Amino acid sequence: MKVGFVSLGCPKNLVDSEVMMGELAARGHELTSQPADADVLVVNTCSFIGPARQESVDTILEMAEYKKTGRAQRLIVAGCLVERYRDEIRRNIPEVDAVVGTNELPGIVEACEGGPGPDGAAAPFLYHDLTPRVLSTPRHYAYIKIAEGCDHPCSFCVIPQFRGKFRSRRFESVVAEAERLFKQGVREINLVGQDTTCYGEDLGLRDGLAMLLERLARIETPRARWIRFLYAYPNKVTPKLLDTLARNDSLVKYIDMPLQHASREILGRMKRGSSGDAFLKLIERIRRTIPGVAIRTSMIVGFPGETERHFEELCRFVEAAEFDHLGVFSYSDEDTSRSYKLDGKVAAREIYNRRRRLMAVQRKIARRRIRRWIGHEVTVLVEGPSRETDLLWEARMPVQAPEIDGVTLVNDFEGAEPRPGEMRRLRVTEAHDYDVVGTLLDAQEPEAGEPASAPAERLVQIA
């Protein structure tokens, strides 16, 4: 039987899809990327915010058409949308034959083979190193989920309702999976979880993420490799974690730390605490400890109660912090979140305008910061021919995470033609708002353990 998969949402959802594909492949089923060729179609959904929910519904309806025009006999819906609207999906979309929730991933086989699918009573699930898994990323990079669920009380977030309480994978399980991936030729591993910086707390580990990164950095490989983690919670970024990043060359000097806002009042309403001043001090400590580090964050605009004064405070904070990468999200009023009942709702048009204004602030900062690379040489991971034009190749510097940051465009090369998955030195010749352009140097792989960091910079100045 041929099974086609569509995975929506973040890398954490992608890993869930890879686990389901692994379960199916282990049972002898064939996977296909062509919906028209599939006997069974699976849509792994996201329901974090309104636009993601709408995209999920649209994709389900699009795939349902293949039951009329293609060979598909069954349509399975999986993921967060199931956790939130299990009964509604069954009732309102009759083309759906079975549903599989986030804790029911092994049930995908039964659902695809014609059974009714799981009943929603599964125990909390977290895959391990022996769980079958089929990677859907390019061969040279992969994601490893090191934890599932979340215990933070953020009032805007519905993830704990879908994913359950925080739970870490066993230390040895993560290491075993990383070792296997490196042996298979993966050059970059990205650790993901709802909050990677809480890793190990439920296992009794103090500074568990720092311990894990230290151990992963010691894995022996014949070629250079990168290890990064995503989704750090600011009050969990400890001195030991920063020291560990600073002293291990294979750990990418990159921190993804969603802050969500800078106003103490709005952060309080979000149930996150802290303030912009505290964040600036943390950013200063990060940059002092890890020279050349790249910092990515995300912000929410239009949260209930956000006034023009709060928004201006956020803009001033972004200007002071000078983030390398910034994602701005429009507040989504989810009816099961605690923020849904808050007063002071901001009009949709105003939220849209604030998002545009904040991104305009960041664009100037990003342009200024990325220009520091011009004239420097840096190790890059070659992705392949550009998706935009046959005249260019794409690569990524260590400070560019897959899918979410800018890219490095290669418009010339010395020596051998580039190959996807190889690491090469590159000389940066020009920079745009979010991307850089450069020339690949002669085809010599960097040595394992060679550091890859950004040009030196001044520290953030705190008024």
C-alpha cells in the first residue's frame, strides 16, 4: 500500500510525521510524495494559531479531493487539530476515515490499514532511539526531539492542552540517535522540543541541556558537523549552558530564545514575567560569553491590553537588543487559551499595522548586522541548487537555521562544483536584508572541531 504524507507546522510536527512514516515503513508500506499516487493520504496538522488551523483545514479538504480524482481510498488526519477538534472533524468532514492524536502516533498503522484508529485514550507519547523513523529532511540535516509537552503557564498558548505535561527523553536515547544520524552522513542536528532548556528537569538532571550538548559535542565524527538547539526559555538560559556553547566548536553559536514581548505589564498578562531590561542584561551576558553568537527571537503583537505605549516600548527594546533574526506573530485569539477571556482586545487592523511596523524596525537592524559578514570567510553547509534560479546555489552559514532564517547564495565557486551536504569555506561578497552572497573557495572540507562563528561585535549597551 502506498501512503502519502503532508506535514504542516513546525519541526516538532515534522518529527511526528517522520515517526508515523517509520511505523508504516516498518510494516512494509510504501511512502510516496505524490498524493495522486497514494492509496492512503495522511495530513499531520497544526492548530497553534488561527492561520495554522485554517491551513490545516484547507489541506484536509484539498487532500479529500484525491479520493474523487486519484486512487486514494482513505484519508487520515493526525496531529494537534485532532486533539482540539476530534469530534468535529469526524462529524463535519465525512471524507476523513480516521484520526490520530499527538499521543497516538503508533496507531497510524491501524488507521491506514482500515481500522477505526485510536480512540483518544492513549498515554502520553514520546518516541525514542529504537522507534522507527523515516527522515523527510535533506540527507545532510535532521531534527531530534528531546522532549515533549510543556509546563509553562503562558496564557496565549494552547500547546500544553494538546501535548501534555513536559517529559524528557532519556539521555542515552538522544545520544544513541545522534550517533546513528552522524554515521548515516547527517552533518547538522537540530534539537527541538516545546522548551529544550527544561530538558532533564523531570529526570532529576540539573543543567540537563548543557550536559546533553557537552556529550553530543564529544561524538567522534570524521568530518565537521553542527549541533544546535531551538526554543530556549529565557529564564532557563544558565551560565553553564552559555559556557558549554562557548567552549565546544561543534555547537553552533546560535540561540533561538522566544521572548514574546518587552513590556513588564504585557509579559505579566502573558504569564511569562520578566521585562525588557532583564532581557537586555541577559542578551549582554550571552554576547559577552559567546563572541559572535547569533540570537533569534519571536514577538507577539496585539496581545490583549497592548496599548500604543506598550508597543512603542517593544520597538525601543528591539532597537536596543539588535537581534540577528526576529519573527513577529500577530496575536491569535484562541478560545481555549486563558488569554481569550482578557479584556483590552486589539483590533485586527491595528495588529496588522503593528506587525508591519515592528518588522520594518527589524529589517534595518538585520541589514546592518548582516553587512558585517562582507569580506569574511566562513564555513557553510551547501544545500543545493537555488529554488529561485538555476544560476545560483544555496547554502547556510552556522547562524542560519534551516527554513526559518535567511540563506547564503553562491554565485561563484573555485575548484570542484558544489555538492549538497558538503561543508565548504565561503567568502562573503555582498549582503541583502536577510541573505548573503558569496564565492565558495576550493573544495576542502573543514576539519572536525573547526569553529564557525560570526565576526566580532560590540556588546549591547544598557542605558
